[in-house]
Amino acid sequence: MTREIFYFKDYFLEFYGEQAIEIQKKIDWTFDFIREFQRIPEQYLKHVEGTDGLYEIRIMFGGRIFRVFCCFEAGNLIILFHGFEKKSQKTPSREIERAMRIRQEYYNEKQTGEITDFLRRAPG
């Protein structure tokens, strides 16, 4: 099973570009892992409780924790929304709310057919 990972607009890319090269490599490694393995442990990908279809890709590097919000689409397609560095035990509600707004924007543009201009293949 091979999954495809795309990002919507530049929300994820802005986060990715701000990271040190070592962190970018860990993000790429995590994406490659998710692309290739059928069963993904919650250590790497988990449903966000209290949401309808929002997931977080979980990345740890050197004691730091990063999250990238995403959703699944038909087939084996994952759409990335945005990422952030997690600095507390609980994921901040403002980050979940932002991901939900971006997801709604994605679905709205998908319905109008404008989406193809805003999807790009993720690194890794």
C-alpha cells in the first residue's frame, strides 16, 4: 500500500521552511514511513479527539515535538493542512481550530473545483 501526501496551499510549506534541515529530514522520514506502511502506529499518526476526520502526524526530534494536521481523502490520499511545534502536554485548541478552518477552506474549494490549483506533492 502506497499513500500519496499533498499539502493544501502554503500553510504546511511555511511551517516546513522555518525548520532546521535536521527537522525537515525527520519530517520527510515520517512522511515516507506513512506512505509505505499499511498500519501506522499512533506514535506517528493519530485521530484528533473531538473532531470529524482530522488527524495529526506526530514527529519527535531531539526532545522537541511537532504536529502536522491532515485529513484522508478517497483512496490513499492524505492532505496536509498546517504544522506547529508542540510546547505543552495538550495540543492547543487554537491550533486545532486553525486546522479545522483550513480543512473547511479545503472542502469549500474542492466543491467549487478550484482545488487543483492549490494541491502540491509533499516533500519526502
